[in-house]
Amino acid sequence: AYQALAGDLERADLLRMHDFATEGLMPDITLMITISGEERRVRAVARNEGLDRMEAKGEAFQQQVQAGFELLASTYPDRIKIIDGHGDIDIVARRILLAIEAHVTGRDLSQKAA
């Protein structure tokens, strides 16, 4: 549903819809894994499965969605954690685990993620 941020739906309207649909529930943590547009294309080709419905909407749409997520992340920095998705799967997995550990323990582990 957050892809609606790339459309004509206002952020406040989206958040009201989310609040209604979930009866006010919010996750304790949300992980936003980011990669460049070029990396998205490389991974889509490597999958050799063609583009999914969201990928088929093109790079401009992808950039709008990412900007919407970045706006949400800046609005809720304690809840939404941005994870660099570049690198091999083990590196990205380590970044994810460190973000979760930092959230659970309340410690800043960002220096370990590099």
C-alpha cells in the first residue's frame, strides 16, 4: 500500500487508511532496504523472471516510491530503519541483524554494520 505514495494519494490519507485497516497497530520496527536504480535493474535481470508489477512501472515510479519511504523514515526515525541493500546477501543480512539487535537492545551498533 505504501507504493501509493508515488501516486496521487496524500501521505496523511495513506496514514489514515493504514490506521483504519490495522485498527491503529504500528510495527515496532520497519526495515527499509535501499538500493540504487542501477542495482534494481541488475538484480531484476539476474533473476531472469522478468519485471514484477511494481518494477514494470519504471524508474520514475521507483524513485517516487523511494522518496515516499524516505519521507516516512524521516518522520518515524525511531521505528523505520534504513538498511543499505548493496553488497552480497551475507553483508546485507548482517546489516539487517545489527539493526534489529540495536532496536531490541537500544544500543547504537551502526559502526559494526560497515
